[in-house]
Amino acid sequence: MIETGNYIVPFFNCHIRFDKPIFYYLELAAFFKMFFVEHLIKSGHDPLCIIEYASRLPSIITSSFTVLFTYLLSLKFFQNKKAANNSIFALLSFFFYVYLSKAVYPDASLIFFELAAVYFFIEKRYILAWVFIAFAFLTKGPIGIVTPGFTYFLYLWVIEKKSGLKEFFSLSNFLGFTAFLVISLPWYFAMYHYYGWEFINKFLIYHNIERFTGKAHQHPHSFFYYLPVIAVVSYMWIVYLKQLIKKIDTKDTKNIFLLLWFAWIVLFFSISSNKLDHYIAPAFIPLAVLFGRYLEDLKNLKKPMIGMFIFEILLGIGLSFYAFMQHLYLLIPTAFFGLFFVALMNFSSTAEKTISRKAIALHLITAVILMQFEIYRPEKRIWKAVSHNPTVQLYLYRVRNDSLTAYTRKCLSETKNTAELKNAEKPFYLYTRKKYLDSIDIGNKKILFYSKDKGKNTVFLLIK
């Protein structure tokens, strides 16, 4: 988009990308320009990993605002600063927010916009609420309307005992909806103007309706897929679950609302035929507010905390062994000593200290691992080779890596037959899985390096 100057049509790998709307791409483009990412990519040098962190900044910033609005929502509901502070650590303790806050995904932005919309709806500031819905709609489509809209009606039904019709037909809501149309519709009209029904079919029907109904088999999983996901994401709270069940007052309508908010999102995406782990991440915001309310009352019981200590020690050993087997030697001390340090926090004097310290530690550990992992990534080494020899073409044989497109700025497609490579102009670079090395007989092969890519053994070659 930066190279062409076209900030309306999302392109990736020389194809129009109808998967998602425009806003997240604009966020990335803004930070790329701010940190001169294009200059770094074309130079073939990035000694400070600026490219990676410029790409992650939209998620880092919007996740920070999500934390802020979680605090504000708790404060509004319970008028208790201690509970509001604890809701921050509860949110940070859920593993979704450990990795989504650092990932190059649009979901961190979407979650913030949806939460801000819910908060301003509850505050009866409808114009601001609809502005944030517009941004959510421009980030990931119809789900950006459905999630905050249904959640607000749930709030009206459960807490305010209203149908919501009066609020829906109010003047301020009408003005807010008008602001939503003014902000969000121009991009959709522009895309329809350029691509007509192709845009409607691929974006709205395929990537939204058919993925939900199961006609588009992209990530098919069973109805119960999210049950183990919930357990893994909220593992820190397992030792407190029995206490929480006793503490949570189910006669309190605010507690009921928070539980229903969590439940309806999980149920909605469980019904959907196509599932990814992070789809239910917004459901953990009400859970953070609820758990934060009762965190001060929870106790560190001896046996459960020893059990958690042993589990985290074994987890550290397991991750260290996995890093060793994958030849990721730099990650071994971080994984082992990091989780050993986390495990020791189970013996903190209060549950508040345990959750808050472990949450902060996990965020720091993952940040360090991200920096350490950079030296193992094949993308960077391939990018430097290609940038220093721009006339040499790069081909991918039975392997796919979208990051290579982003770094090399080359249109890359997965070649599945070596016959397609025989007529390629030599010399050329070839990236493939190690197990296919012996089957490649198209010239003189020079192995430049071996690597790991998504857990698979890969090799980068120069074919002469």
C-alpha cells in the first residue's frame, strides 16, 4: 500500500486481500512510515528489530487501551479502585492477552474498539459508542457490530430491566448511528465501486457468512473446541476456582451480566463451524472484571499452590526440552528460569500478589523470547540474501511463509512440482522443506542454511 500509494484497496502477495477491512492495514502503514520500515526493508538491515516492533505497535497500543477500559468498566460497576486495579492483573493473567498484545493480528484493535463501544453505550454516550463500532466494523467487519450491540442489549435486559427500544430509538442513538455510517461506509462503497459483487461475495459472504455456517472450511472444529482453550488460557485461576464459585454472588445482577457476557461470546463462536483460539478473547474481559472484584478475598491454599508450583516447574522443563530438540538453544534458559521464577510466585502471601506478579512476569518472559527468537527466523536470513542480490529470483517449493512476502517485497507462490522450476532462469534461490531436498534435481544445489519454520525442518538453497 505504501509502495503504490493506494490506501483504499488491501493488497498482499500481488493479490487483492478481501479477508479483512482496511483499518488495521492503515494502522500498520502509519507505523511503517513513522519508523521508516520501508527504508529498512530495502536496505536489508534491521539491527534493532524495528521492523518487527513497528508491526506489533498497533497491538501493543490498543491492548494498553483495553487494559484502561477494563479498569474503567470495573470502577463504574463496583465503585472500588482495588477491584478495578485487580481487574487489570486478571486481564493480563489470561494468556490471550499475553500473546495478542504482541501479535501482528487485527484482533487487539478489534477487542479495544468493541470494549470502548460497550463502555460508552453503558455511559449513554451513544455517539462515541457508535464511533468505536465504526472502527471495529472497519477492522474486522460485521462482528464489530454484533459483539458490542448484543452485549449492550444484554446489559439493558439484565441490569436496567429494559427492553432497549427507548434507547434504540433515541435521538442520541440516531446521531451516533449517523456518525457510524459517515465513518464506516465510504470504504465499503469504494470497494463495491471498484470490485462490485466480487467484493460482496468474497468479503461478506465467504469470509463472514460461509465461514460461520461451515461452507467455507478454513478452521473447522467441534462445538466443544473452546473448552480446553478456556482451561489453558485461564490456567492461573484453576487453583482459585472452588473459592470463586463460592464467592461470586449470583443474585447480583452485575455479576450475572458479566457471566452472561462471557457465556454468549463463547457460545456464539462455539456454534460457528470455523474456529480459531483467539476468537473468544473478548469474552475474557467480563471475566477479568468479575475475577478482579473477588481477587482480594481469595486465599493461597497450601496444597493447590504446591500443585501449581510443580506444574509450572514441569512446564518449564518441558518447554526447555522442546527448545533443545528444535535447536533453539538461546530460548532454553529463558523458558526454564523464567517459569521457575513464575512458579516461585505461587508462594506469595496473597492471591493478589500471586496473580499480579505472575501476569507481569509472563508478559516480560514472552517479550524476551520474542527478541531471542529473531535470530532463528529463516525469513530474516532469506530477506538479507534476496535484498543483497535483487536480480536473483526466489521460489518456494512445497512450503508457505507469508512473512517472506512482507520482507522481500516479492510476489511468491507455492510451487508444488519441480517441473515448474526447470525453466526458471538460473541462478535462483529456493526455499523448501528439508525432506524434499533429495527430490530436487534441477541444477547445481548449494545449501546456504538449514532452519526451522513453524516446527518443520527447512532449507534455503541457491540453484545454479
